[in-house]
Amino acid sequence: MERLAIGHLDSQGLLEVWQKFDADDNGYIEGKELDEFFKHLLKQAGECVSDEKVETVRRNLMSIYDESADGRLHLSEVANMLLAEDESFLLIFKRASSLDNSVEFIKIWHQYDLDSSGFISASELKNFLKDLLSHHGRQVEEKKLEEYTDTMMKLFDKNKDGRLDLNDMARILSLKENYLLQFSIEVRQIQLCVTSGQGVNARTPWNEVFVKRDASQEERRRDFEKIFAHYDVSRTGVLEGPEVDGFVKDMMELVRPSLTVADLSKFRDSLLRRCDTNQDGKIQKWELALCLGIRTAHV
């Protein structure tokens, strides 16, 4: 199906549409917002608006553009529907940057947080967009690049302070759902680690942090193997640098959804103090297994 005949929007037009219909500012157009959005599209196309027509258009367009099949529209999906071809920077952005691993996200974060401030400034975001567009053979004028940067800031800078935090950047990069959610991890014990104020409470063994209710030792071992393999992106049997940060980020976000870089650093140091037995600044597989009370072939 071709794009709706409502005019091909530029980035500013997309921004206006998005801000109008993402009424609760949660990063999606969903529920009743979708009905209002499709009514708007029909009006813009000069067609009559009826409940039946809205339902038909909604069903047809969602089957095409709801790529994640979750019954709601992400910004990139709306962009795919409405943006003019020469304004498709968001589409390139999504195809190139959708991530399923927090380790890769952390690598990108450190690459562009050049001053290590814990935030991505407008100029750092501009560098990121420039590199991404260049990688895809798109050269844009400085004025257009500044327009794109301004649009992204307005769309994703949730607290409007002119910079992006970890959570803002995760939304831009379409970082997928926390990998650890699938393992039925005992959140209560992680909560103890967070609320102690000093990372892991001295009275709370780390092997109580990762426990599955009523799980056998074999089930816990299998879960541990999957978890470690996911974060061991380098396949070295060691978590280091961004791999440790990615693991800590996902673990702590189970109980604290809005982490700052300072939080991440604090919890990483706590993990290293408890689990880095040989004090090399890395987490060996056997060290993490020992720390979590998991029996493996090496423990």
C-alpha cells in the first residue's frame, strides 16, 4: 500500500503529529489515541469519518505498519507511514539502530558521550546522526542536520533539559525489552540491593539476588548459562567494560526503571566488589557463578 494521500510530511510535520497524538507522552500511539490518529488521517485525506471507516483504516494500516505487532505505533512506524522519502532519516535510523542487547547500547552511549558527563548533548546527538547518515550514504546540509537534531531532541528529551539521559537514548535506539524479564527473577531480593544505599546489602548474599521461585539447581544453572552468554558479547567467558554495564543496567532496571549513569556506576562497583575475586576489573564466568551460588562445570 502507498502512503496515505495526506501530503508527505517533513520532520517538523511529523513532530507536530506525534506530539498531538502521543497524548500521555509514553512513546507510543495506542488505545484511544489510535482512533483519534486515524480519524485525523481520514480528515487530512478528505474522506468521510465514521466509526466503521476508522475501524477499517485502523485494521488495514496496523497490519502493514505495526511491525512489532503489539497493537500500538512506535515513532518509527508512524514515520514509515507519513514521512516524505527525502525525510526518511528516522527510517534509516531505526533500521540501523534497533538493538536487542544492552551491551551494544552501552557501547554506543560511551562512543558519543564524549565528555563523560552522563548525558548526550545536542552537539553529541548531532555527531551521532551525522555518522549514521554518512554510514548509509546520506550526506545532508548542516542546516538540515541541525533540523534533524532539533526534532530528535524535541521528541525524546522527556524532561526538556536540552540533553538526553540513558532512558531517552534507549527510546531513540529502540532498545528491546529487558532480557532478564523472561527469567522470573526474584525482584524482592534485588530491591534489597537497591534500597540498601550501598549496592548489595552485606546481609544479603548475591546468590539470593538471582533466584527463581521453586527452581531446581539445574534450572538455575540453565538460566545462568543463557544469561551469561547473552551479555558475553565478545564470547571470551569474561564480562568486562560495556558487558558488565549492560548486565548491571538490565538487572537494576527490574526494580529501578529510570537509571542514571551515576546509578549505573554505583551498582557496577558494588557488583565488582562482591564478585570480582581476583580484582582484575572483570567478571569471569566462574566468579559470577560462585557469587550467585550457581553450580557449573567450573564451580
